[in-house]
Amino acid sequence: MKNSSPEYLANLYKNALLDDVIPFWEKYSIDEEEGGYFTCLERDGSIYDTDKFIWLQARQVWTFSMLYNRVEKRDQWLEIATHGYQFLKQYGRNKEGNWYFSLNQQGEPLIQPYNIFSDCFAALGFYQYSLATDNKEARDIAIATYQNILARQDNPKGQYEKSVPGTRPLKGFALPMILSMLNLELEEVLDTNQVQQSIDHCIQEITDVFWDSKKKIIHEYVLQDGSYSNSYEGRLVNPGHGIEAMWFIMEIARNRNDQELIEKAVQIVLDLLNYGWDEEYGGIFYFLDAKGHPPLQLEWNQKLWWVHLETLIALSKGFRLTDNEKCWKWYQKVHDYSWSRFPDPDNGEWFGYLNRRGERYTPLKGSKWKGCFHVPRALYECWQTFEELTKLQKSKQT
Amino acid sequence: MKNSSPEYLANLYKNALLDDVIPFWEKYSIDEEEGGYFTCLERDGSIYDTDKFIWLQARQVWTFSMLYNRVEKRDQWLEIATHGYQFLKQYGRNKEGNWYFSLNQQGEPLIQPYNIFSDCFAALGFYQYSLATDNKEARDIAIATYQNILARQDNPKGQYEKSVPGTRPLKGFALPMILSMLNLELEEVLDTNQVQQSIDHCIQEITDVFWDSKKKIIHEYVLQDGSYSNSYEGRLVNPGHGIEAMWFIMEIARNRNDQELIEKAVQIVLDLLNYGWDEEYGGIFYFLDAKGHPPLQLEWNQKLWWVHLETLIALSKGFRLTDNEKCWKWYQKVHDYSWSRFPDPDNGEWFGYLNRRGERYTPLKGSKWKGCFHVPRALYECWQTFEELTKLQKSKQT
């Protein structure tokens, strides 16, 4: 790192967010004709596909609402959030209130509500939007969606569930992970008992059930009783996914003043990095097999933008909250890897996908899966953390 | 190529099939305890997962029955075919006669019959097995499965279909492609009118509807009315898939003495190779976007074993049937690429997955998707073609 002062880093993240990344989405992603956002954007921002994916639509509502709520009351940000909110409110749900997976440009439904994460991101986006506008309807839809997620959580895919009941009853790490995020964000508006119970359950699932303290990995799937399943799903490890969940846990623990839980989350981040770091070419692997067998995912050794950004959040927060020097060493390593490869100096925003060697193999800025979310959220979170560290440093000096 | 005489090549393929690849599966894939086959095999043949995937179970029944029927009446081959046949007959179907997608080692169903290609490979395997044994039950199940496929072909995924009816009604290239294979194999035992009608329909779909004569590509999906869909699915091109279908078409055309159709299929192979060949690193891309946009598949630039083997079949057959020198030039290029990278000189069988540069990035010999099928089928087909060419050459010399 050229400059590792918290002040320098706070500015680096702030400027990247406000002068580079957000302007990219402001300029290229708004569908003025049909509403909502374009997310399938080439390197230069030109649109190559017009479908509307609920995950990404709702995440962009969240991002612009969050910026409005937490950074600055810019009219343009609220307008952009409203633009997506209205499109989603009108077209996003079926009659039962379940969120579709995708719509075409005009908002007609393409893919059925088989994926409960659409609902999760819709609840996050609508609630954040309701805070920006004091919009009761947005808040009501967010709460109803949250309740619907809880009601559906034991069979989230409904009729689209392809596994035969009983033979190998797996549960996924993604659900407690996203629920902890949801509880963290919607806490104020939910029933206190319900939300505390749900948070307790999430923490327990994540840190006791999915976290394998012997192997020092997080399993993406375990059996319903919490035991290990020796199957493709059971052996699957997604280090970035686990690391992302750990900074949610750090935030929850911080709210609860639970330093022990913070320390545990930080240790898990460090363990996952030791496990997931590619010693040969650098960067964090996308998928690994817990027993070292060939992963099924042909993209297993690729280096993805969000994995590295979530890691930068987790490490900077971890260092901020524990002063653990190992966090700081790892932060610098992941910082150097990420900042030298992912940002696009010519067109703004970050590239998404590198091969094992760290070379870009697809130039897209947005797609069915990459939108206006991980990059701005990480830039915001790291900015805040380094600002806190700057203040701490100054208060120590005086 | 060191030696490009048909006689040398016939021997190369024959020896690879009989002395290298088939012994690998004979040695490592038989589940003596629970029946059926292991397909998830490491480089050295050791088993890393015990699930039974219907595609691969049925394909291995086909391979060993085919060898018995076409190469030599070896008892061991028939025993191995019987071993898989009995397991599949006992555990493979639900009450409605639809084939599951996967079972656990003991044969208990894991994944529901959402995937009609399970049924297609079951029909192929069971019919080939019935020819080996004159087993009426195997033939009856094959025919019932074939009829069931025809009945389900308009909604092959049933309740598991996630697209909303009407918004963007797509149809896939894979179905007419596999149906042409099914018709080719089961022709003798099916109603003549029905099979000829089905073949005519497949040829028309493949060469008129999915083949785009302007862009010189085969679309993996088109709209129900045959028109182009500007969507991720509509833009998807899988060159190896199209090339594989073309050698099915060559075989159909050969049976019908339709030289014009043969010439057309050969020209499509050459066009797809021009389109799909990686000029920078060599090899055939896995996926491309018809408009040159970033493909959604993160593995798009990888080089897969089956793509190259199907191409070797198509080019050798194409050369044999048309004497087209372009086929021969391409054959040599793809031969050199494939034979220098895919076979494993230490442990037998072929590796499956190379990165864009042609380097191996996963050492597996078998998995959820790679089994005892593409390699032995291609080795057999090329062996036969080069034997035919050897005979032709000798008859010309005398």
C-alpha cells in the first residue's frame, strides 16, 4: 500500500463511491422509458440486456435510499430510489405477495417467485426507501414481505423445490445469513421479541451449526440436524460468503456490546482467509471443496469482485473493533490485490470477474448478478470505518 | 499430426478405447455393494462422491451395451451393463414412470424428475441393453419412456418450470437434438410413421429454426414461433452442442441417402468451428454470446473435453462422407489440440476441463456431468470412421 493512513483510506473510499461508482449508475442504469433500472451494462455503460432482475432492482433501491439516508439528502438520489421503488411496487409481486425472480423491460413477469432472496432484497430495499421518504406503503410492504419470508423459510422454493423430501434434508447457510442482515436493518420496525429471537437463532446457526470449528470453514449446506453431509452440497465452501456473513455478525454484536462475539467473528474471518486465499496467484477462491476434491463449479478458482469487497469490509471492521494486527496485515494484502485489479480507471465502476491469475476475462460492469450493490455498499462501509479510525487516531494523539 | 494415415488413426482410437478408457471405468466405477456406477472419480480413479446421477448411470449402461453389441461379445461388458440396468430399473423412476435426476448411493431418490434428459438417456441405455440381451422388459421400458418423452415434450419440466407462461415462450435446441439421437437409435422398434415424422420435424427444427443461416450460428433457444429472442437465453451459443447435433444429422442423412443434407450438416460444422474457435489460445469456446456481449456463464471461455471429442467425430465423419478438404484441415487442428491436452498418460481416461489457455484446472475423471460416455463414444465413432477410410483407401489402391 502506498499510503495506509486511515485518513487517506477514508478519502479513497469516499471519492471512489461519490465521484466514480455512483455516477456510473446514475448515468447508465436508469430506464427512463419503462421504469426501473438497467443492470446489464458493458464496460462503457452501454446496455446489452434489458431484463429486470428483482434482486438487482431492489438492491439498487436500497443503495440510493441508503445514500440519501446516511450520506446526504440529494434530490437526485431520492428520485433514483423512487424510480425503482415504483417499478417494483407495480410489477414485482404476484397475487400472493411473493416476489418474482425477473421481469422483462416492461415489467411483465418472466421467472416465477422460486427464489426467496428476491423477497429478502425487496424487504431491504423497501424498508430503506421508507426511511428516506417516511412512505408508509413502502414500510408496510417491507414488513409484510419480512413476515412472508419467515413463513416461507422452511420451504423457500415451494413447488419449485426439486429435492425429494426426506432423503437428504439439507439447509442452506444463505438463509440465516440474509436473515441476520434483514433483522439488522429492519430491527426498529419489527416486534422486539420476534426480532431478538430471530437474531439469536441466526447467530447460533451461523457460528455453531454452519461454522465447522474443527475444519475452520463454513459449510454452505448442512443436514437439518446440523450434521455434515458428505455430498457436493455438503462439501461446498464459499469463503467470500462466510466472510460477508461475519461482518453482519460484527454489526449485530456491536449493537449488543458483545465483544466476545466480535472476537469470534474476526477469528472466523481470519480462518476463512487462511483457507480461501490462493497462495500461488493471490486473491480469494470463489468455491472450494471441504475435502479438497474437485468442486463442481467450473468457476471455482475465479476471483470475484464481491468476494474481495466483502472481505475488505470485514477486515477493516474487524481491525476497527478488535485492534487485531492480523486483521490489518490481511487488510493490506487484500487491499493491494483488489485495488490494483478491479477498478476500471477509464470508465468508472469495478470489473467483476477475474480468472485465477487475476486477469479480467469478461469486461462487464453489470449483469444478471452484478448490479449497483456490492461495490457502493463496500465503499460506503470502508469509508465509514476508516473515518472512525481517523477520529480514534486523532483522539489518541490529542 | 505425426501420422495422419487412416490406418494409424483407426488404431489410435481403437487402442485408446479398449486399452485405456474402458479399462479405467471397468476398474473404478462399479459399485459392488449397492449396484450402479460411481462416476465421481479423481484423476487416479478414487471415488470422491457416491451419488448416482441418472444421466450418467444410463449413459454407462448404453456404453457397455453398445460395446457388447458393436465391438465384441465380452461377458464382462454385458455384466457391467446388467449391473447398471438392474439398479436403474429398480430405483430410477417414480410411480408415473418419470426418471429421477439423481439418487443416493443406495438408490433412494434425491432430485425429482424435473429433467427430461434423464428419460432420454434412460431410453437410449435401456434400448441398447435390450439389443444386447434380447430382454423384453428393457425394451418395453425404453419404448414406454420414449412415448412418455414425446408426451412431455411441450412442458418437459412440469411443475418445476420456473418461467411464467406467455411472457417469453422459449424453446430449446437440446430437445430436437436429443430426439434425433433417440429416433436414430430406437428407429427399428418404433412405429415407422411416427418415427419418420419425428425425424423430419427434428431436422427441420435444427437446420431451419435453430440454425441461423445469416449469423452462421445455432441458437440454444428461440421463441416458440422460431424467431430470435434478444435475451441471455436467445443470444446463447454453445458451438460444441451444435457440432454434436450435426453428426447426428449426418447419420440420419446417411440412412436416408440424403447427400444434400450431409453437405449442409458439414457446412454448419465448419461455420460453427470458424465461429467458436479461439484464435488466441486454440480450442473451442464453451459458450459465446451471439451479439458478442459478455456471456452469463463464468466458464464461457473454458475448453471442455466433450466439445472437442464431438468435433472430432463430426469432422472425421464429415470428411468420410463428403471428401471436403476443409474438414480434413480442421480435423488435424482439433486432433492436435485435443490429443495433446486431454488424455491422461499416467492414469488413463481423459481430463475434462481446461482453462482458456488449455491448462488443466481440475483433475477429475468423472463427476456429476462427466461419466463413461463422451470419451468412449467418440473413440468408437472415430475408430469406425477411420477404419472405413482405411478400407476406402485400400480399395482405391487396388
